[in-house]
Amino acid sequence: MSDSFLEELDDLEAGAVAIVRDAYRLFPPSCVLWSMGKDSTALLWLMRKAFLGAVPMPVVQLDTGMELPEVYEFRDRIARAWNLDLRVEQCPPEESCDPSLPPQSRAAARKTEGLRAMLAREGYRAVFVGIRRDEQSTRAKERVVSPRTLDGGWSVREQPPEFWGYTLSEIPHGGHVRVHPLLAWTELDVWRYTRRESIPIVPLYLARDGMRYRSLGEKNITLPVPSGATTIDAIIEELATTREPERAGRTMDHESEASFERLRAGGYM
Amino acid sequence: MSRDARIVVLGHVDHGKSTLIGRLLHDTGALPPARIEEIVASSRRRGLATEWSFALDALQDERDQAVTIDTTRVWFRLGGRRYVIIDAPGHEEFLANAMTGASDADAAVLVVDAERGVEDQTRRHIYLLSLLDVAHVIVAVNKIDAVSEIRSGRGRERFAAVAGAARAALEAVGVSAHAIVPVSARDGDNVASRSPRTPWYDGPPLTELLASAAPRRESAAHEPLRIRVQDVYRRGDERVAAGTVRSGRIRIGDELRISPSGKTARVAALRAWPRDAASAGPGEAVGVVFDAPVYVDRGDLLAHEASPPPVVRSLHVRACWFDRDPPHVGETLRLRAGTADVSARVTDVLGATDPRTLEAPEHGAATRGMVYALALQTTVPVALDEDERCAIARRGVPVAAAHALTLHPLGANLFAVSHLVNATARAARNGHAGLVLWLTGLPAAGKTTIAMRVERELFQRGYQVYALDGDAMRTGLSNDLDFSAEGRSENIRRVAEVAKLLADAGTITLISLVSPAAADRARARGIVGAAFHEVYVDASLATCEARDPKDLYKRARAGEIPGFTGIGAPYDVPAAPDLVLNTERNHVDRTVADAVEYAVRAARLRAAPASVGGSS
């Protein structure tokens, strides 16, 4: 690992810490979404950096009951070790979702509904989410502080300007903001940071029998991809050369070019 | 030279920005095969040839209208280095989105259509580049394939003409072009490799030009320390001021000034997790713990005691406006400088510039993208540096990117508040004017005794009156001051300010204060103005020392009170007092009567004759 990568990670870390501190102060009360994936776990780690060891807000898992067993095991272990205020939010059943959505997008729609119900009940003004611009092309257009309407909708055409670190500082009446501290990070950045900081990960990310999960979603809609990467070092090496997108194993992204945009406009992460 | 090079691609709508980026991604192998298939399929569905801009334009509307609406970012690798390409929309309406994309760029590619040349939005974007101080600018003259007889002299001529116009437009705002390259985004000419179709161009292709773009040099380490406080965390008894170092370096033991309050304290610890730090430099997030319980909160600016920032309530800014609604004189906005976020009134619109013409905008021109020079007045003091990058916000939404231009440090340009009730009206109701009788003299000369008697006498006659003992101020308003020369002088200034307020409110104000220095009394007169009357309470040192009701002279002689007026420090006898009350030769009743008579006459004189009532 060269020094330049270290410096790059320092920049990214400080930037994310600054975003977390600002939004936590400006928009109380807030919560953070945790999928137990590498990104939102790194986000929790960054919060411990920002708040000197503790995560001072509820950590919410939007649960469809369909995660892999290793993921639930990881959740309970880390929640204890990091003393997290874990709130498991049960998402409504599939039947309650928009039937016109492609079948593979319905888990995402369930999470969207679960999130909406929780926001209405708990009144959170800021929801911290570990999405990144390089994951998906509509996420590339996101803001660090992104306003949502009362029903959680995202209006991509009416986004506030962000420049020189200035973001939205007031919440539209009745709405909330999504806060994205990792927006400028790439998949490779997250892995390098995870390695540098020794952040724990769900073991499914590492290859077993020539297959590994590159992105963790529900067990019925996420597939492992062929890989020989049995360590984080090997994953980093693999990513330096691969041309396959990260979410290749996520079937929901491929059904129609606009399905993800529709999901996001409706309030998905 | 550590992080990604961030390159923003700008230019007029339809000049081919997104197409150029899509082509760049394709030619550098950044697009995965599945993504290329998707682009080809998506283009075919819309009846188009392969449209490389679809790699960027992810939104359905963007693909259908073939226009970039919002800024987006893509990553690619070139010669082992990583680049972030920021696609900024060219359409006028989305200028704020272009700013969002361009604000942290290290370099810019300005795309200009070979046939259409420099257009309005090209000029706007050029201005944006100067505002953002982007050093490394590459001009890509696009659609060179569309120029007829591209290989011949006509291609070369067209390129030279557009290149010249672009260079001139850049130089007009002080930006110089690093290179100008003819490209065809559609066909790939001079993007990743030299094109045989442009034999008259002998420079490098675009990718090579990008490779020479260096991340912006950070000189912030050598500038004065600046940390904007984001929040304060309580950990047990400890308070931690959290913030990010903008410039300079902070170390444990440093003496810091907290602006705008001006309080100072030393750095006792720099908290971080999992380990504390001993020092921190630009870009680092810190948690500052002070050695004393000072008040600090979000928006405060931490600096070294030796190099504090200006503190202002009045300033000029240059603001690039993104909102449809222009700034209005009298309007109250929010001025944001880092985490400081204060209410600011627009006191004047000093000028407006249209970046397309560099002249004043035509009547009725759209507000968006105009650059305004504004005079602002903040409701509370704010600490900020000259040229600091600020934002102007309405209802929490940033509507303009602003630089602080001219700062008027506090006190230099405060505006008087206009009362709707004036001194004449007050005097008419009270039957007399307000004034200040400033009783000066040696300790034990009789100042306070006289003042209290005069107060009772005037009160019984129906006057608005108040006696203020200068030393009593020290238990309240001046309890932060010591008895050094500076401390005494400052106490006198404060007493004068309070006396002025009381007199303005219509009260006959009796001040008893040794105030030994003629200079301090002159300053008090300057503060109060025409209502000030210097009253010398005259008694010799020997007499005063003999009276000594509080044993102060005795203790001073014993050396217990250093700098005691008359013993260890001089008393400047007033050269031309308005009234002298000699307490050595006259009985106290006589001096009180003299003072009352003087006060009544002065209060009547000061009021308009017609409005004096029969109060005595």
C-alpha cells in the first residue's frame, strides 16, 4: 500500500466525519440505516470516529426476514460489541407493495414501505445512509444532504445546489433529509478503508468454493459471483482489474433501465 | 499528488459534453461489457446510433430529451491514476447543478462545438471557472468530424477560429487555456489517440492532456490556523469542540482565540477515536478541549491568538446567483461562512454583471447566473476572512456562491438605529432633558455623598433622575476588569456608555467616579456628547486623607493599594470644568444646592424652551 492511498483515505474519512457531525447537529432527531453490508458498517465506524467512540443515534435495520443467516449473526455480534442502539424494523409483506413493480424490485419496495412507516412513527428528521455515487447511475446524481417530501419521495429535478461543502441546512416542512456521508467514496475506497481500519465484515464477502458475494442483498434476489478472493487484500486486487459492476449480482437492477430510478423516486435508498 | 484528479466537463448545451465523456470511458476501458450492451440497446430502442452520452445520462428524462439535467460523476483509470469525471449540465436552467459539479474540480474540459463556436453558456461556464479558481483548463473543440473537408485547410481554419475565440473569452476573465484540442466525441478522433483525419493538429490527444492535470496544490498548511466549530460534545465534565482544520496546524498547548466572542484559552487536548492526537493539520477532523471553561458553539472560528480573523457586521460580497428571484435591497438572507450561519440584510446592490457579456445585464435579463456585488449587514457579529468562500441561503437552500470582498471590522460601519420617539418628545413628556453630571475628584472628596443627595432632591421635585456610582459598575457590567490602567480606562468607557443611554432615555444622570485621567474624561465627554457636564468635586489631598472614611488612604500609604489616586498615581485636576463644588470650604448642603440649581438649569436649557413644563 503506497502512502498516497493512505492520504486519499484520510481525506475521505475527514470529509465523511464532517458531514456526519454537521447533519447530526442540524437535523435532530436522526437515525442511521444499517444493512450489515460493508458500506453501512464502514459508516457506523466513521460515526464512532465523529462522536469519539459511540454511535449517538438509533441504528435501524429494515428487515424483510430474507437476509442470509450469516448476516443476522453478524448483526447481533456487532451490535453487542459496539453497544449499538439497534432497532429492527419489520417491513410490510410483499402483497402490500405496488404490483406493477417487477418481482425482483419488490424487496426494495418493502424496505421503502418499512422506512416510510418508521419515519412517520418516530419522526426522524435525518436518515443517514451509506450509498455511494459509483454504485449506480441514478445514485451518481444524489446530493450529500438530500431532501425528501412527506411521503419520502425524491425529486431529482429539484435538488438543492451543493458547493464548497455547503448543503441544505433546513428541512422542507413535514419532510426529512437523507444524509449520504459516503457519496464520494468508491467500492475500492470502502475496501481499502475496511482493511486499514480492520473493520469487521460479513464473511460472505470472501470467496468459498470459487464464489463470493460482492454485494449483499436478500437471499432470493442476490447471487454470489465467481471469485477466488479469500481475503480483503485479494478483493482489492480483484477490483483493480475487474470491469464487472458491483451490483452485477443484484437482479433487481437489471429488469428495466428505469426500475431503479422509479424505486428511488419513491423513497428507496 | 495523492487523491483522484477531479475533472469537470463544461460547455454549452448540445455541444457534446456527455458524449465526450461516454467516449472517454469507452476508449479507456472503463465501461464494463454489460454496460456497453445496455447503452447500445437503449440507443436502439430510441432509434439512435450508439449514443455514448447514455453512459452518463441515467435519468429517463435525460435520455428522452438528450440533455443532462443533473451533475453526475464517473470514475476511470488512466496510466495507473484514478480520475473522477464530473458531468455538469450545459443548460441555462441547471446552472446550480453545474456549480454543484464543478465546485471541487482540479481541472476542467470546456467543450465547444466546432461549427457553433463560443456561445452564451460557454461564457457562463468560463466565468464559473474563474469564480471557482480552476487552474487547469483544456478546451476540446468538438464535432470536428462535422466540418466539411476536415483534412484540408478548411478544418484547420475552423479549428483555429474557434480556438482563438475560446482563448479570448477565457483570458477576458483571467483564465488561461492549458491546451486546445480538436476532437470528435462521436467517432473518437484525438480522444484516446491521435487522429489521422486531423493531420494539421500535432498536439497530444485528450487523454494525455488529462494525465498532466495535477490535483490542486494545497497551500493551506502554511496559512493561519482556522477551525470552524461544528458542534460541542459533552463527555462527562469535558466539553469537546468538534470541527475540521481548514488551514494551519493546531497543537496541544496552543493559545487560541474564539471568534467572534474574542475569548481566549489554551488547547488542553485534541480528542479523536480510537486515539487522541497531539496536533492536526488541514483537512483533519479534530475535537478541541480547552484548559478553561470558555463558551464555544457551532459557527465559532478558532484561530491562534497571534493571527485572529476579522470580526464584522458589515461586508461586501461578490455572489454568483442561482435563484430565479434576484437579491432585493432590504431583504434578509442568511450568510453562511463555514458553519457560521447568520441573518444578513441586503443594504445595497452595488452592481450586477452578466458573465456572458461581462457588462451590466440588459433590462429584464434572467437573474440566474448573474453576478451581484452586495453590501450586507449582519444582525450579529461574524468572524470571517477576506476572500473566504461563503454561501448565501434562502430558507436553508444555498442560492448563491459568494466571496467575501470588503470587510468592515466591527465598529467601523455600524448604522445608528432610528427611533420613532426623539429627544424632544421625551423632554416634552418629562418636562426636562436628560443629561450627565460627571462628578470627578479625589477619593473621599465627597462625590458620592453629593450625588446621592442631589438624586433625592431632584426626585422629590419630580425629575427623572438616577445616580450611578462608577465603582458599583465593577460588581456587574465591569466585573471582568481588573484595576490596571487599562482596566480602569475601560471601566470609565463603559460608565460613559451607560450614562449616555440613561441620558438619551431622558434621565438626569449623576456619575460619581474618581476618573483621574483627563484623557479618560475627555473620552467620556466624546461618548456622551453635548449632554455631558464635568463637575469637579474639589478638596485637597490633605483634607481627603484626613477624612478617609474607608481607611483607603491609610492602606494606600501602607502600600496595600498600589496605584491609589493621590498617593501612588496622579490626579489630573480638570482644566475647565463646567461646575466646581468645593467641599473643603463649603458645607455639604451648599454644594448640593449648587449642584441641584445647575442641573435644573442645564436640563431646561437642553430641552426646547416651548416644551418645558412647570416642573419646579
